[in-house]
Amino acid sequence: MINLIYFSPTKTTEKIVSQIAAAIADTDLQRYDLTRMSTDVPARISAGTTIIGVPVYAGRVPAIVLERLARLQGDGLPAVLVVVYGNREFEDALRELADVVTTKGFHVVAAAAFVGEHSYSTRQQPIAQNRPDQTDLEHASAFGVAIRKKLSVSKQPAPPSMIPGNVPYREGVVLGQIAPETITERCVLCGLCASACPTFAISVIDQVLTETAQCVMCCACVKGCPHEARVMTHPVVAERRTLLAQNCRQRKEPQWFL
Ligand SMILES: Cc1cc2nc3c(=O)[nH]c(=O)nc-3n(C[C@H](O)[C@H](O)[C@H](O)COP(=O)(O)O)c2cc1C
């Protein structure tokens, strides 16, 4: 039995953890998608291996993920941790995730950092565009096979010999002041932006309204708009995007800690 728990507004984390899950075992898979809370996470996971996948926001686990995982308890079950970052750095995110999940009673048996297209990436200013690609997915499968071997050798396998990251963790991202905007001439009021938003911050009736205070800047609405009518053009993000597109061109590869 595999429990697959993830938060993935722009779907890169979802792709990677799904691939890892398929390679660990061909058994029952219980998905808990925290993105829109379409399945409620139980307070207690009582059987199986649990994979937890989250994107990296400012080198940390996004605060919204910690809120959505608040009730979860692991009862000593094995956990596999995955962070997905946009080819800049993952800094303290994996360390933080390991600390949180251990406090919840899971036994961390493997951890990894994978790369996904950056939330701020655009066609004009690409950052890790189209990742995870085939090579990343092959890495994800190989990681899954390595975990399967580790779990088959012992019922209580040793934790990874090291998980990178510093304590105290770096300062998290400040939210609530910046949100994507709508180009009204392109918008057809289809509502896909609203149905992609993990915090239900968007409402669409005869116009698109966005509650900036609720926005986590994930860009699910931007990437999910088939008409390119949602854009993240705030000057703070525009400046960041330019820097990232310039400085993060060199491809980073997945890293595992077993
Ligand atoms: C607010 C915010 C902060 C981010 N911070 C980082 C970061 O510190 N390092 C990095 O490489 N990528 C960063 N990213 C990019 C995401 O980690 C990356 O795009 C990830 O693949 C998104 O996962 P998802 O597709 O599952 O939503 C950030 C994205 C957002 C929205």
C-alpha cells in the first residue's frame, strides 16, 4: 500500500511523485491531493509507505502545506520525502520537511530534491522550462526502485545518512501582497483560473476577482489559463523572473538521499 500526499499547483511535483510511487510498487495507491483538498487527509495513516511531495517556496516548505498537513500522524510508518524546486536552490526545504514529518511520527527512509519548471517561468523568460522531462522521470523511476530495494531488506531501514539544509531555516516568502492579474481583452470568463487556485482566492462571474491577501503566488491560474489571460507582472516578480532566467540556466539534476 502506498499513500501519496502532495501539494502541486502547477503539477510538476505531482508528476514526479506519481512516477516514484509507480516504481516503488505496483500495489494499491491512495492519493491525497492537498492542492485543492479534494481528498481530505486522514488524521492517522495506519498502513503502507507514505510519499510526501511539496514544491520549494523561498527555500522552504510552503506555509500552506504545513497548515494542510497539520493533523497528520504517521504511527512509525516509512516516509519518502520529495521537494521539487525551479532550478535555483532547495536550501532548507528538505531538512524542514524531514523535521516536520519526523515530529509527526513517520520514519523517514528516503528523501530527494527534483527540478520542475519554475512557477514564474514564461515562454519569453524560461526557467527550467518543461521539467520534469524524460530524464527527470527516469531518475524518479530509478529512485523508486532504490527505495523498493531498501524497504525489502529491512522493516525498519536506516534513515538517510544526511539530509541537507540548515536550522534555523531561511526566512520564508512574504505573501498576501502580490497576485496575478487578468488581461480582460483575452479573458473569456471560463473560470479555469478559479478552479485551479489552491486557496480559492479567485471568483469569476462577470469579471475575474482575485483576493490578493489569499494568493500564495503559485501561478496555477497563470499556467492553467488556455488564453494566456492570467499574468504575473508585478514588478517584484518581474525583476525576480529576469534574475532567475539569467542565473539559473545551468541544468541541475535530481539528488537523492537514501
Ligand atoms: C512563491 C514561490 C517561491 C519559490 N521559491 C523557489 C526557490 O526558492 N527555489 C527554486 O528553485 N524554486 C522556487 N520556486 C519554484 C517552484 O519550487 C517550482 O516551480 C516547482 O516546480 C513548483 O511545483 P508545482 O508544479 O508542484 O506547483 C518558487 C515558486 C513560488 C511560487
